[in-house]
Amino acid sequence: MSEASQDNYKNKEEKLPTNEMIKVIDYITISKNSSWWTAVVLAGDEGKKKVMLYMWYKKGDKWSRKQKFTIARKSDWVAYKEAVEKMFAKIE
């Protein structure tokens, strides 16, 4: 694992700018700079966990959600991943 990748697993002291109704269990920052923050978030309660992909942008001194994509079932992820890989194959 590269140093940059390892850094994504560190520094979780900073609270994610998710809605307060979202119970964040864990997250991995994919990228973050002064304007944009993307992360994969594990959220939910026991028995009802889901993975969400978030993108926020900085508006003044506050983070605002730009996009959110929820993956509720692992079987859904398999289909999404297969479709994305097929699209990438067309650009390589």
C-alpha cells in the first residue's frame, strides 16, 4: 500500500460533513484538498448497514454535499463494478 493510500486510513479525528441523521461507522477518504473531499462511508445501525460514496465541495468555510451514491447490498456492488469495468475497457 502506498503512503498516500495509508494516509487515507489515518486522521479520522475530523468529523465527516454528513447529515446528522447518518450514523457513520467508518470511512475512507479517497481524496481531499481545500475545495473537494471524496470518501467512502460505512453507515447505519446493526443489521442495516450500507456503503455510501460521497463528494463534498467547500462553500466558504463549510462543506456542502455535491453527490451521494448509496450501495445497500453487496450484490448491487457486483453489478455496478462489472458495468464500470466494462466502460473503462472501452477507453483503454
